[in-house]
Amino acid sequence: MSGAGENARFDVVGIGNAIVDVLSHETEDFLTRHGMTKGTMALIDTAAADKLYADMGAGIECSGGSAANTIAGLASLGGKGAFIGKVKDDTLGKVFRHDISAIGVHFATDAATDGAPTARCLIHVTPDAERTMNTYLGACVELGPHDVDPSVIRTSKVTYLEGYLWDKEDAKAAFVKAAVLAHEANREVSLSLSDPFCVDRHRDSFLDLVENHVDILFANEDEIKALYQVDSFDDALQHVRGHCKIAALTRSAKGSVVINGDEVHIVDGELVKHVVDTTGAGDAYAAGFLFGYTNGHADDLAHCARLGGIAAAEIISHFGARPETPLNEVVAAKLG
Amino acid sequence: MSGAGENARFDVVGIGNAIVDVLSHETEDFLTRHGMTKGTMALIDTAAADKLYADMGAGIECSGGSAANTIAGLASLGGKGAFIGKVKDDTLGKVFRHDISAIGVHFATDAATDGAPTARCLIHVTPDAERTMNTYLGACVELGPHDVDPSVIRTSKVTYLEGYLWDKEDAKAAFVKAAVLAHEANREVSLSLSDPFCVDRHRDSFLDLVENHVDILFANEDEIKALYQVDSFDDALQHVRGHCKIAALTRSAKGSVVINGDEVHIVDGELVKHVVDTTGAGDAYAAGFLFGYTNGHADDLAHCARLGGIAAAEIISHFGARPETPLNEVVAAKLG
């Protein structure tokens, strides 16, 4: 491992959308009726969010957001995490702040005092446990470079960015500022591609990022194929090799593949008895991987991938994207 | 069955506190440190609620409230339910209204436009799956007799009241108004004792109610013992016999006992592989029982009790007090 891990206050700082999830069980027919593409995330405005909420079933609310889920997972594993993201000072904003602070994550981004309310993600879980998401970004659009605290970035071993940020100019500027600061401080930068549609929206930027700015890339099969516009996972694999320091590619039940130059690890997925809800699986994988990476296992990427798989297995075995059982206990039970 | 079931628009109308639950996993030590009595419900004010929320772990939010959970369960079984309770027109009030409306329950009580916010119940689930609750009643205190719509009571086979209502004078008046209206319309009245401390606070009133106004009483072992101030379940059983038409007494894993004059049924509990969270078990039991009772099985109380046990088993096998799997599907799988 490089000097990236020295004198660090945090293992990972995540920058992402600060969102409260509203999860409901829905039928396949519900997705069809609303013209949704299963397994993806779509951005919706206030009017569409109100209409969809009125039409969806009874929900449960819990804090979400891709990078925030990853940092919550890291904290649950015993890691030291920080989060940068924008809520409003409303009821759901207070819920988001409480939940991430309660697990020991440093979250000091000021809440917006006017403008749109705290973001919501309406998540529809179909009987196959797949989740389909519609996000109302709300106060997230207020996130900008001024919210990126240089001292937090400089003292974090890894700065982790979600691709979803790329959907808004100010957030993108925050993203770039953080990446530059991290590298200036000899830290590492990690990116999650987030969603295949998100990749389609920003392919050129993401290709540039991956080639020139990202040390650790997270992507699932659909996302990495979308990035290189290829039809097979193996084709995507050949493209990504050598384009960033490390790529951790998740393949649902098939486990994950980790590339690091000539080094390749193929790590099987954990056995999950009953998959309830896949929301947050990728976020949890990144949590496990980065926890291992920043806690003494940077030279054992297969172990990092295994930790990612264990964390993801916990998340998909219940409803919601944050751990129900402390992940350090889950790992201890699996690995002793 | 009496004439109570004729020409009804609703199977059951529930009157209760309209509450959003905030559930977190906590240790036994957390309960001790906060001076809580495990398994009970305490009322707290705004300041105490803010302090406790700040100290508790990350939560999930879902609609709750004892009678509301029962009506939600009834709807999930395929029954026709109505609910009367008071939220404020704030974010959590909208969540409560959405969730109960989305499952087809008639909920027409006006939201309060000023005063305290929508009620919250901070629920701490310990590793033994027991729940300990602290309720901030908020807008619930605004519920009064004017909120009881006579046409809804008159067209409901059963009016179901939670004992918790007795904690506020106006809600108590609403409770009494509804009971009188129901009986005048030749309908039946059902009461849940809610909580042993609630019984201690209102023992004389509850004894009078049970003797003179209640057709179907729900109580768990601790509550029925508290009502008659006796130490053994059997002693309580002898006291309650003959004091109301029907008493359905729940005993957690031991199942339930149903008394109807000389008729006694002892119905074993359903086997639950892994109890996750007992929040809402009693509410779900009442849902199953009343669904059976108002849907053709009033002459087969053992069947009603079995339905109660099946509904409770679903609720305690996951986090949260409302069904994750539609209860009609759960019943179909169990009973064919």
C-alpha cells in the first residue's frame, strides 16, 4: 500500500446524495404501468414524485443514498467514516443526519435552510427481490464545491464518490474538487459507476475519470458493459484492465472479479438463503471492500472482495439498504 | 353470530393513536441506562423524545399505532377496515396517511393544522427480539369525540378501541362515544388492554368497560393479570370468565386462550423459526382474530385464534409492526 493510508483520521470519506429511501413491495405490473426499467434508477421531479408516492403501496422509510450506505456499512464493520452530502433542515433531513451520526460517521455538511426538501428515493421491490428506484433529488442539488471540507478529504485514506453526483453541475464540481484534493494529499480516489443509465448519461466523462483520476473503480456487470459499450462481461474486463489502478466488478450471485494490473481475482458470492431485497447490495460490497483495503488488507484484494461479498449478503437478506445486524459481527461469524 | 354483521360497510373500524414508529436495535444496557422497563410503553414529552432520539441508534421509520396496525393487518388479510386517529399535516402525518390509505383502509380523520407534530414511538428492539417503547403522543392529543364519524361506526361490524386512548380525556370521550354508537346500532365493541402499565393507570375504568361495554376483549398475559391484580394466568382466567362476551388472551409463544362463556379454546402458537422483533405481535393477533370473526367464522373462535396466531407469526419474523408479506398469502400457505 502507498502512503495513502498514513496519518489518516478517516478510512473513507464518501461524497454523495443524502437521501431517505421509501421502500414498498410492488408487482411487475406496477413497474410496467409506470414505464419503469427494472433494476435501474430514474430521476423524477416533485410532481412526478408526489404522483408516484400516491400510487405506490405502504412503505418503510430509512436513510439511504449510495455513498452514504457505503459509509454506513464501513462504520458497521468498525471503520472510521465521514460523509459529505446535502439535506434540508426538515424532518427527513433530521432523520438522515441522526441515522448516519448514530453509527459514528462524521457528517458536518450544513443543511440547506431553504429550497427543496430532503431528497427521497421511492424504491419498488418486486417479488424477485430486485429493486427499481425513482429519485427526487430535492436538497441534493444544493451540494457544491464549498461543501467539500479540504481537511476531511486530506485526512481520509480514500475519497469515495458515487457516479450519481455527475447528474448535477455543482455536485460534479464538488466531486472534481475532492478528487484533486485527495490526490494532492497523496490519498486515493474511488468511484462507483452507480447505474447503467447514469453511465449512458455521462460516458465520456466517466471514461476520462476512470483513465485519469480513479484509483479504485466499483461497477456491476451492466455498468461496466455500458461504460465500454460492449455486450459481454469478458469484453468489458479486457477494456478496463490497465485503465485504473484497481477495478472491483460485481456480478450479483456470481460474486466479483477484482483487477489490479496483471493481478486478477475471481471471488465467489456468499450463499444467501433467501434474497429479500437487493437494494444497497453494491453499496455494501464497496463498504466491505474499502474496509478491508483501508484496514491492513490492501495487499490482499481477494480478502477485500470477500468482505464485500459478506457485507452485500447481509444487506440483501432483509428489506432496506443499511445493515440490520452489525457487519463486524457478521464478518466475525463468517471468518472467525 | 348476532345481527352485528349485517349491512356492514366495514368489518372493523379501529380508533387509536396515529403514530409513526422509529425502530432501532439497542442493547439491554441501553434500556437500563435510560431507566426503561423492558416490554412496556412509556409516554414521553417533546424534550424527552428529542433527547432519547439523539441517543438511540440509526432507525427505520414505519407507520405504527396499535389499533392502526390491527386495521392494517385486517386489510392485508383481505378485510374491509376503517381507521380514526389524529395526525398533523406534516411529513410524518403524510407518511401515516399514505401507508394506511395505500392498503385500502378508509381513513378520513382530518389532520391537525397546528399544534404538536405527528406522534412518534421510539421503539428499542433488544437482542432477545423484545421491544420497549417510548411514545411522544404529539397530534394524537387532539383526537376528540368530533372525530368519531357516526356513519362509520354504525356501518362497521366491530368497533375496535386501543386502551392507550384512555391516557387522554378527549380521546377517552371519543372512545366512549364510539362504543355507545356501536351498541345503539347493534354492532360489537372490542377493546385491547394495550399494556400492563396502561392497565395500572386506568384499572377501575377498564374493569367497568370490560364488565359493561366490551364484547370482545384482547389482552396478553401481563395485561390480564394486571387488570385483576393476580399473579397467575389461571387466576386471571377465572376472573375474566363471564365478564365480557369473548376474551382472547395471548401468551406469546404459548399461543392463546379464548373464552366465550363456558366455551374455552386453547390454541397453540405458530412455530416461528427466528423471532426478529415482537413489535406489533398483539396488534396482528387481533387483526387475524377479528378478520375471522367478521368474515364468517364468528361461530368458530378456535379458527379466529389460529388466524390471529398466523398473523402474529408473520409480524414477529421481521423488523416492524406491519406485514411484509400480504397476510392473505401467508394464511393461504398455512391453511390452504
